Amino acid sequence: MSPTHDFWSTLILLLLILDPFGNMPVFLALTRPLPPRRKAWVTLRESVIAYVVLLAFMAGGRGFMHLLGLRQAALQVAGGVILLLVSIKMIFSSSETMFGDQPWREPLIFPLAVPLLAGPSALAAVLLLSSASEAALWLRVAALTVALCLTAALLLVAEQLFHWLGDAVMRAMEKLMGLIVSAVAVNMLLEGARSYFLRH
């Protein structure tokens, strides 16, 4: 796989997992009481926190797997299962009810940075990406940086997007992204199973 292809495939995968369109209803519900300038600051702060968390998992992924004695095939299957569950939620559930029963307070780390952006599926994905090839780690770090920047930019204009496109279009885009994520999840499961059985 060429470096350019590796970068773009990683970037697209991370954007699908971060799911900025699907997270917009939750983001708007959690930040609605904030004034615009404070809302922008909170968005940037939480995006940086999520980036640091994901970067730590990506940088320390190989060492973490070695410490626990995990094989790449096992992580591929586990990541595929998590992504499949995430895709099912994206397709069939309503994202705005995720934290709707909790009293409002200004988000700090939870729930915007973790688990909305740096959630279990994103952590599993970057851990898997870090274990695939150490030589291309810098490409994956670059893809993660671009993905978080794009996600933060979309969240900053979330209200305008909802005004222009409407809730129905935004939900349709989330369903489409969920279908793509489900295909990625199945592919990860098949690759993990193939890797495991070829070694046995």
C-alpha cells in the first residue's frame, strides 16, 4: 500500500468513526446554554483533549499490545465487533438521547472529549492502526490530526449546518456513514479471522 493511499484510507476511516454529523445533535444539546464565544472555546478545548487521548493510544499501541500479549488478529476482531455495534447505533438509534437524561453542566472532558469523540470505537481503531505498521506511524498521526481538525471545524459550524440542511438531511448522512462503518467493521472481522487461521 502506498503512503498516499495509507494516509487517505486512514483519514476516511477516522472521520467515519469520529462521526461528526452523528455527534452534532449531542454537541448542540450539550452546548446550547453557552454563549457563542464560549461555545467555540469549549469545542476547541474538547477536540484537543480528544486528540491527545487518541494520539496517546496511537503512539503507545504497539507497546500496550505487547504488554498484554495481544495479537493483531485478536485486536482486529475486537475492533470489528465494536465498530459493528457503533454502526448499528448510527443506523437505528437516536443520538440526541445519549446524554439527554443528565443535568446540564459545561462539558469538561466528559462527555464531549470522552466518549463522544475519543470513544471506545475510536480508541480501538487507533490502537489497531498503530499495530499495523510502525514505519507508517507518522502518516497515521497526520491523518488523525487532519480528522480531528475537520471534526472540530464541523462542530463549530454545527448550528449553521442544521439551519441550512435541516435535521432530516443530517440524519440521512449519519445513516449513510453508519452503513459505510458497518462495511469497514465486517472487513476488519474477516481480516482478523483470516490472519488468525492462516497462522494456525
